[in-house]
Amino acid sequence: MNKLSLILFFNLLNIVLSFNNINKNRFATNVVHGEFESDKLTGNLITPIILGTTFTQILPGLRPGVDDPDSHGSGYFYSRMGNPTRGSLERTLALSENANYSAVFSSGMAAISTIIQTLKYDDHVIAMNDLYGGTSNYFKNIAEESNGIKFTFIDMSNLDVLEKSIKSNTKLIWLESLTNPLLKTVDVKEVSKIAQKYNCLLVVDSTFTSPYLFNPLDNGADLVIHSATKYISGHSDIIMGVIMCNDKKLIKKIRFIQGGIGAVPSPFDCYLALRGLKTLHLRMDASQKNALQLANFLESRNLVEKVIYPGLKSYEQYELVKTQFRGPGSIISFYIKGDQSVINTFLKSLKIFKLAVSLGAVESLMCVPALMTHASVPKEIRESIGITNNLIRISVGIEDINDLIDDINQSFNQVFKQELNKF
């Protein structure tokens, strides 16, 4: 082999090795560096916030930015249809989820409703029976009543029930990686086999696990949803949703609907989400470490009837969680013993935990789903699946675990004092 041949061989080898290493970095490196390269002109290290609503065209129809990967090949002409800051976030989120494509929305519910908008009148959806209250409310009271789409809610712990529920017009199977607030899960790989068998799309709302702990597309899902308001942004300061998938036709349809209804986030919110995403792995590691200790503490307390946490051996699907997820997450649900007076005293006595909806941020929150996040769900349905007034959901933050335990402990003590005073 002559010198020229050797040079050509090693050049070709470098190209092949470079191709094989594309997107092979691990999660932490991917979310810190994302898909943004430093600005060639200024050396700017982070994605800039592009606030413009419209973009100058050289000639009619000749859009700038067609070669910019953040425009997804469409170029820029109006920010509702595409924005460089939004595009950078979308590409980084896709990288974090091992997805080919991503689209970010003005809220998680906007993302959910966009997927439903891909369906037609009389199409059928099968969903888990303890979804987030906003999702089930939208399905039953808006999509079914106004759009004529049919929904069946089932307990998916038995996959035979799922298969028997599928009809000729079933188009979607809708899961949550961990349900809100009862923290149920299913074997996504097994559900995906059923979905493929009956030519249904499998949608997984993976908000509670985040891209750090679970990647549904790698387990056979067709679409993944996140409320990026939660763990992805992580600081309780933006509202945002995201859809991710691997199918080019599907993402094109989703983006078309999104552009038509205008469900897009602001460039500044996209910047905040990018900034929050950089520390997702650190925040999740810290919060789920706290959650495990807190769940064990709660199980030891007399005032607690039952604790639901995927990291506890008492959790019904403990073995599935160990094999399916990279961690149990940082949401705990527990049933407190006592009437509404006991519950109110406990919650009012908290000093660090805040009584508020939402989750997945750096601060610890508590809520009563039956009266807050799931208040729109009819009482008889709530109670039949276990969402009773004494169920409390905790979103565990990254504070010092000893302070969190002390806060709950002193709150329990206030309940004991109140009960003793009755005698």
C-alpha cells in the first residue's frame, strides 16, 4: 500500500469512527452541552435568546436559516412556526430522550391536546384509569364531548384486560410512566407489543420519571410526552410541554397542528428550560435520594396508614421498577390516618414543605390530589381508584433531608397535641 493509499485509508477510518461516535456521549454531557456550538463570530457559549417575531427574507419565499439545524430544515419566517432558541431546546431534548425529533409547546396540556388532534371523530383511545386529573378531564369533557373521540379508562396491571379493551377503531394506548398520584406503572415493552399487534400508537407521558430515569422510545413507545414545567425545567418558573418521537411523518403532522393552533412557548422560556435541563441529572439524583429516606421515615410513623413509593420494597411493582427505570423518582404518596381536621392541622403546621400543586422542582411540595390536582374528577371515580381525601402527594426537593424529616415530624407532633386536647 503506497503513501497516498495509507492517507486515504486513515482519513476514511477517522470519518467512520467519527460517525460511530455521534451522539454517543452520556446523559450528563448531552444535557450540559446540548446541540449548540459556540457562536463562530463571538464565541458565545450558550444558546442566545432570539426574541424576534419575524425574520427578513432576501426575496419572497427565500427564508433565512434553511441550513440551520435548529429550524428543522424549514428556515425562519415567523416565530410561531419556528424560532432558533426553541429549535435548540428541541434538539437538546431529543438528544436527552434518545429521540430523533422533538417539539416543545406552551404547556404539557397543549402537547397532550395536540396528540389528540391527530385523531378523527369516533377514534378510540385506551388510557390508564388514574391519569393526571387535567389529562382525564381534557379527554372526557373536551375531546370526547366536542371532538367525538372515545375513551376507555382501565387498570392496566392486567394486560389481558388491555388486549380485550382494544376495538377496531382503537388508535392510541395512553400510559403514564408513573401515574399521578398513585404511582402505578406497567411494563412498557409488553404494552408496546400489544400496540404493534393491533396497529395502535403507544403514547407514554413520562413526566414523573424524566428523560434521566426512563426513555420510553427505547422500550417500544411511539410518542413520549413531558410536562417540561416539572423536572426538565426544575425551578417552578415556566410552563412548557414537549413531544418526542422517531417518526418523521408523525413529527411533521404534530408540528403542523402546533403551528395551526399556535401552542408555542416563548424564546425566553425555552432559554430557561435549556438552563434547567443542564442540571436535571444532579437535581434528580439529589431529590430521589431524599425521597427514599423520607419514604422509609413515613413508613415508620403511626399516623401514616400506607406509603406508596417505587423505591420501597413494599411497593407492589418494585421489581418492575428496578428493571424498567434507572431510579424510583422523587414523588411519594401516602395515606394519613384521621379526618379532614387531622389533615388540615398536619398541612398547616408544615414550615419547609409548601402546600401547592405541581412537582419536580428544587423545593419540596405537598398537595391533596382529591381536593387539588384531581378535583375535576368525579368523587365516586376518584374514590374507586384510591384517590381519597386522606391521600397526600409529596414532590421531594433537594433540601437537606434532615430538615425535611424534622419538618414532617414536628407537623405530626402538632396533630398529636390537637388529638390529645380533645380528651
